[in-house]
Amino acid sequence: MNKELARELISAGVHFGHGVSRRNPKMDPYIFGKRGMIHIINVKETLKGLLIAKKLLARVVSEGKDVVFVGTKRQCQDAIQSEAVRCGMPYVTNRWLGGMLTNWKTI
């Protein structure tokens, strides 16, 4: 399954990162290499992170807690909305004010 998922990630283009000029040293463990002026993200590290997130989400949902689906970019708004509705979870697909999820006193 992991090899299939890795192939799907690569075909979706998730391995293309930021331009080399926008590099942050903290990204180094997650960068596979450089092609032209674009960093190539290490898909193995991405896959590890996705599997950890999957376990965490399964645990949270099994405890009866909610998960907020967030996707404000145009490309993902429809997918976020349809999957959140399918799961019966709350979602946000429009840009919100900064601090909306963390500044409860002001909200």
C-alpha cells in the first residue's frame, strides 16, 4: 500500500516544493534534492507524516471528538466540503480572520 500511495503522491505532484530562494534550514530533513530552482520534497518523509496523521485522526474520531476540515485554496474547496459533509464533520473553505481558531476570548 505504501508504494502505491507514494506513486499517487508523486503523480499528484506533491514532491514539488518551494523555490530554492525561499528555503528555510528547518526544511532540510524533508528535502530530497533540487531540480532547477525548485526543491524536490522527500516523498518518504511525507508518507511517514501522512501515516502518523492517519493514526492520530482515527484515534481522535474513535473517541467521539470532531475534526475540522480546512481547505481555503480554490483547488481543494470542493473536495474538502464534500468529504467533510460525507463524514459529518465541520469544515472551513473560505479565508478566515487570523487567530480564529486560537484567540477564543476575542471571538
